[in-house]
Amino acid sequence: MDRFSIVVGDITESDAEAIVNAATESLLGGSGVDGAIHHAAGPELLAECRTLHGCPTGQAKLTKGYRLKASYILHTPGPVWRGGQSGEAEKLASCYRSCLQLAADYGIRSVDFPCISTGVFGYPAVQAAAVSLRAIMDFLRDHDTPRRVRVVCHTKDSAKIWRQTYNFWFAETKADRL
Ligand code: ADP
């Protein structure tokens, strides 16, 4: 089985050991995927998030998954798109690296990501896909854990963009050989 894949779906239904939440710096819930994850995980999640005292953009914090199938949630606030000259790419890459490093530290074997920053935070999809895929593939090349990483796109259209970007940049890379 490939170590990396791009799928279409609702990340709140993921069977991965950990899912990633595209959070806000307060970690107290928001719209989009953040709201959906809090809704599905239940109020215990917000209670645990209150004990974490927020998280800076580009970093990540772990909670339990509560009513989700996933055992853990890796919360990472993505950058708000401000035109591309405000360090957005480095911060977005850092979100993926921080989540994957936290997963590795906890021995988490499978992680599902949403397309961080591409909703309310306005990061253009093609650019986000390129930066995010580079960060994921670099991490997988250098680490054995997690064993499986997926990007869960909410729509077929966004999955098409991510797959095209993957094929353009990584056609030579076979993630299962990493
Ligand atoms: P951000 O504030 O980081 O932009 P959003 O939640 O607004 O976060 O959007 C991030 C991405 O998550 C978008 O591509 C959006 O389509 C997607 N998304 C929203 N709900 C879900 C869900 N239930 N499962 C997977 N992806 C989702």
C-alpha cells in the first residue's frame, strides 16, 4: 500500500489514528473543518482545548479524539493568506512538519490532513497544494513514522488540484518506497 495518498471525503469520519484540525490560534473552535471536528468530537474536545492556552500559527498541539474514530487530533493554525509575501508558504509548510513531528513523537502510525488554510484563510489551492505536498514528502523521506499519510479533500475539485500538483512535482516519487 502506498504510504501517501489523496482522497475525497469528510475528515470527521476518518479511520486514521490521528486527524489534523485546521485550527485557529485560540484553539477554541471556528468555522469550516474546525467547527465540523468540534461538532463530531463533542464538548469534551473544547474542554481539553481550553487547557492548552492556544497555539501559534505553524505549530501543533495534540488532544484526544473523543467521539471521533480517530484516537487523536493534531491542532494546527494555518496562515491567513495576505498575498504571499508575508511568510505564508513557510508557515504552511511548518504546519505539516509540526503535525508530522508530533505524530512521530507519539508513535502515531496514520495521519489524515485537511487542506489547511485553503478555506476561510484564503490560501490559493494550487499554491497550497504545492507547498503542503513538498512538506509532507520531505518529512516522509526522512522519517519512518507515521507509516500512512493522507490528504482528505472535501470536494472532487480540490482532489483534482492536489492530484495534478502531486503528479506534476512528484511523478518520480513512489511514497511506498520512501
Ligand atoms: P482554514 O481556516 O484553515 O482555511 P477551513 O476549515 O475554512 O480552514 O478550510 C480548510 C479546508 O478544509 C478547505 O479546503 C475546506 O473545503 C475543507 N473542509 C471543510 N470541512 C471539511 C471536512 N469535514 N472534511 C475535510 N475537509 C473539510
